[in-house]
Amino acid sequence: MEEVKLLGFWVSPFSLRVEMALKLKGIEYEFIEAQRPIKKCPNIIKYNPIYKKVPVFLHNGNPIPESLVILEYIDENWKDGTSLLPKDPYQRAIARFWAKFIDEKCLPEILKLCYDSNYEVKVKAIGELQELLKLLENEMMKDNNKIFFGGENKVGYMEIVSILITYWLGVMQEALGVDILNKKEFPNICGWADKVISFSFMKENLPPREKLLAIYKEYAQPLVPPNNELSHTHK
Amino acid sequence: MEEVKLLGFWVSPFSLRVEMALKLKGIEYEFIEAQRPIKKCPNIIKYNPIYKKVPVFLHNGNPIPESLVILEYIDENWKDGTSLLPKDPYQRAIARFWAKFIDEKCLPEILKLCYDSNYEVKVKAIGELQELLKLLENEMMKDNNKIFFGGENKVGYMEIVSILITYWLGVMQEALGVDILNKKEFPNICGWADKVISFSFMKENLPPREKLLAIYKEYAQPLVPPNNELSHTHK
């Protein structure tokens, strides 16, 4: 018998990426909620000592951290059934390129936006994120490569990788009262996000919006100008 | 006829990763040296508008940026002959994990060490890099997963990905007069680096050390304490 476990946290889009991949492939697994604070969870320290983060995938006791690495592993190890990545090598490369872009470029700005307590850092992160989203918007406008939906009208690698942008970001910006990703400036990303979220697979697996929003309202650092700015405004 | 081109720069270890992959696979290619400054090279702007960096791989006119994405593409598209990544899915995952670690964690610190002009930023980067290298050193000490040499005594994915650490870093630290990666503190990494560099494939393909050193001596920002520190020392 194979032992498939996921050490995760329901608030994490990276943890959900892995759950979605397992569900798309029809792989049974046990979900283990990491103890908080996650950096101090004994299982996390044991299985992901380098990053001390969720998700950690455990296959027959062998740990794999990092959601994008896990998705590749799942796709390679269970070759039968739905393929997560597109089949064509060039489409696969382009999908990997954009996944890296989301995690390496967009994510650090999103983290600053949410958790940094410095007002100026947050404002700068908003600007950076808007610039990055413009690059994605332009790519989606042409979408020569049909990376979104892999040219097919179904949920695949890009759709599950992108939940950070297509679902979480909207919740975060509502929690913080900021307007970054909107239909006027980003019609293609928003149109795609609407389409992704309307899939029954997504509806069944995304956490309820209100529940997620409540968490971000509680834990995100609010965007408040520094005191001197406030007093200046009040004069 | 297939058209295989690489838009690169001989000083870049990321560009050389791709050349090494092509050579290990026995794929003929045309190397096109990017014009400098690279961010203004018309070919770079055309084919890698998101990052404006080398390398860019061009296969039958289709561009792929990002060296790790290119290596995956080359390994998938030319399946015959030497495989770059290990064959076992778990070993592949671990190799990808450490490749990501080198590029996402070590590289930003190495860039600060080399090109940031602020003394404190550079000193902090040295400390961060030492902590990161300790994590790699510990992993190599156990090497349960046999990721290094993929359990085989030959050059593969991890060896070509790691040239940033096993070759470039030594050159950079000599150019800057700093001592980060040394045999006393990092016997496993240094031992592995010595072994990697002793392969004839590496000797034939790495740029001559003196030539690389001269470039870094010219372009790296020296590590000089701020004026007040200097004057304090001279008192």
C-alpha cells in the first residue's frame, strides 16, 4: 500500500495547489494540518528544515517541500489519468516560466503587501505588483501560447498554480482595503480568474471566501500611513 | 532542419548551464553573444521582455528564458542519450529542490555581495550566504538522497546547476578579497566542487579562471567600509 500524506494548512494557496493536483489525478491522500506557528511545528521542522513552511508532501515517508516541485513529482510519478502540465514540451516550458514568475516575482510583493508593517514598504509593493500584473495581463492578451487552460477549457497546472492571483489576491485586497487587481486595468486576468473560479472543481475545493477574508482581516497588517502623515492630514 | 540557438554571455553561469546541457546531450547549437548592456540588447528585449536577461534559448524560433526552465525543456525534448535529471522521480524532486535553493536563496545574496555598493548590505549578504551554505553543507554530509552526481560518478543536472557555487563563487570571493566558501568550514561542498571541476567535461567547458577573475575584479563592487569607519581605524 502506498502512503500519501500532505502536511498543509487550509489558508495556504500553496498547500491547496498540492491538494488540487492530487484530486485532479484521483490520488487518495491524508491531509495533516500543520500546528501553528508553522515554523515551530515539529513535523515541519523535521520534514522541511530548510524553509520551515507548508506544504510538505510525504510519499511512503519521503518528504518533498515546495509546491511547484511537488506538482512536478505528482505529475511524473502518477503518469496515468489527467496530466497536470501540458503535453507539448514548449507549452510545458512556458507554463513553468509563468509559475516561476508568480512565485518568484509576484509572491514576495504580495507578502510585503500583507505582512510588512511599514507603510512605505507596502505602498511600494503595491506599485511593484501592479507592474508585474501588467506583464501577465499583456501575455494573456496575446496568449499566443495558450498557456492558460493549456489551450483546453479545463483546470490544469496553470490554473491551480495561479489561485494565488485568481482567488487569494482578491481576498487579500478586500481585507486590506486596497484596489490592485481590478477589471478596468486588468480585464484579461480578471476575465480568466472569473472563468477559473466558475469551474465546479474550483467551487468545490477553494475555501469559502468569507472564511478566508476573516482570516486575512485578522492577520494581515493594515495599510495605515505613519503617525506624522495622519496628524498632518488632521490639521 | 532544427534551429537551435542560445542567446548568452560567456561570463554568465546561467548561460553556461544551458551550453553544458546541450553539450552533454550532443545537441548542435549556435551561440549568439548578447550585446551589452544586456538589458538593452535588442534580441534580449525581444525574446525575454519580462526579465531582460541571458540566457534565452531559441528552438525553431520559439524563445524560452530562465536556465532551469530551459534545462527541463532540453531534457524533455531530446529524450535520447544522456538524461540530465536523475531517472527516479524522487531523486528528480530533490534535485529540483536544491536547484531552486541555489537560484532563489543563494543567488540573491551572491548578487548583493558582488554588485551592491553599500558596505552593510554586502556584509549582511556574506552572513546570509554562509548560513545558506551551511544548510547545503549539512545536506551533502548526509547525502542520503545521493543528489550529488545523482548517485553516479558523472556530470548531470546538479553539477551543471551548481557551477554558480562550485566555480563562480570562488572566483568572486577572490576578486572581492573575502573568504566565504572555504575547506575548513565547508569540507563537503569544497570536496564536491574539487571533484566536479576535475571532470574533463568541466575543464573543457568552464571559462579560464584568470579571465573570469579579471572580469569580476573590474566589475564587482569592492567591499570597502564607509569613510567614517576607515578614518576611525586610522586614528
